[in-house]
Amino acid sequence: MRRCWIVPSLLRVDDVSVSFGAHRALSDVELSAERGHVTGLIGPNGAGKSTLFDVIGGLRRPSSGSVFLDGEDITRLGPAQRAKRGMARTFQGLELFGRLSVRDNLLVAAELRHSGRDAANMVDGVIERVQLGAYVDRLADSLPTGVGRQVEVARALTTKPDLILLDEPAAGQDADETERFAQILRSVAQDGVAVLLVEHDMELVMGVCDEVHVLDLGTIIMSGPPETVRQNTAVLDAYLGTA
Ligand SMILES: Nc1ncnc2c1ncn2[C@@H]1O[C@H](COP(=O)(O)OP(=O)(O)OP(=O)(O)O)[C@@H](O)[C@H]1O
């Protein structure tokens, strides 16, 4: 008899709702992210993307619904416990230690999961991968915004995550930096990491994502491959402005 194994999604958001008083910011949201894929989350300002990231990252408890990581219900775990289980996140605002060098910013994160020479080796590998060699000794607060965002992604990678949540990582990057960044995201995913990306840069989203979820007024209105999302008239009208 042939056995058929169903591999669970690395991340599964199940029927999540969040209310702020009378305001329902998320309604029955379903979403998943797979290892080896870049998954996009798009939607206009106020759609609920950051609220959903906060629920996934453990900064906000949902009013109802659950979050699963690798099959485990993590809804009640805080951010630190989720980090220990392999989740990393970047934020919309730069959260680097401004008076530390790029290398030391990465070392601080690497030492959370590795010690001594292993941490240093991990940092060297990530610096090479994210192509930050020219900046290693620069103080973080002297960096252009676009490079700072790349350092944030690099810092998240030094924890060797299984799932990485990226909140508008391309903001402040110029066209060349964004193109290079897209290649880095693809190579990270190819290593088996699940990448979940909130991003307003549609060219990047459509070029790099394997699937895209569209959030509008707290509800997922469409999920599918970028070419399908791109052709959906409602999405084109409302979010891409190209219909
Ligand atoms: N702490 C809060 N208290 C009350 N309402 C909130 C709070 N945080 C968010 N909201 C509301 O919830 C809705 C979703 O906001 P959220 O910031 O998640 O949207 P977003 O898609 O991330 O927007 P943007 O693209 O501008 O970052 C908005 O109507 C917002 O005003």
C-alpha cells in the first residue's frame, strides 16, 4: 500500500481575529507559510498587516483563533519562546544598536544561539550571504536606511531561523539594492527557511514571492501565486492601481 504523508505548513494561522474595543482589526484570518517559500502579505494602509505580524510574533494575543509553528500550538507563547523555536522578525522601524558596529550587532544576535567561535563563524557566513562586507565596521547609526534594513535581516538570519518575518524590509532601498535583496530572499528560502514578507514594493513582492495573501479591512480577500493575484481585478483596482 502506498502511504501518503501530508507535511504540515511550518506556520499556520487558524481563524485569527483581533479586536481593539469595538474595532475589528482582523476577522477570521487563515494563512500559512511553507519552508522553502517566500510568502507575501500585502494590503493597503490599515488593512491589519502589522497586527497580524504581532499575533504571529507573539506581541499580541488574538481575541480568538490559533497560531501553529511546525504543528505546535504557540498561540500562548511570548516572543522569546517563539524565538527559541526558530522564529525571527524584523520591524518597520530600524531596531539596530546604533552605537555598535554592523558586526557587533550581528554578534549580539548570534550569541543568543551559538557560543564563541561558532557565533563568529555564523556572523561571517551571514555577512557574506547578505553582501555586507563593505559595512562590517561601520556604526549602525551611520548607515543609509536601505543598508540598515539589510543589516536587520542579516541579524535575524544569524539566529538561524526556520521562519523569518520581514516587515517592509525594502523601504529605503534603491532599485539596485532591492534587486540584490530579492536574490538574497530567494537564496534564504532555498535553504529551507519560510520567509513571510510584508511589503509595499509590488515589484519585489510579485518578483520574489511563491504565493501572496491579500488583506483588506482585516480579511484575507485572496491568496494565490503572484501571477493570479496580479490578474485579479479587485486586487488590481484596490492595491496595485494598475487596472
Ligand atoms: N493599538 C491599537 N489600538 C486601536 N486600533 C489599532 C491599534 N493598532 C492598530 N489599530 C487599527 O487596526 C487596523 C489595522 O492596523 P495595522 O497597523 O495592523 O494595519 P497595517 O496594514 O499594518 O497598516 P500599515 O500598512 O499602515 O502599516 C487599523 O484600523 C488601525 O487603526
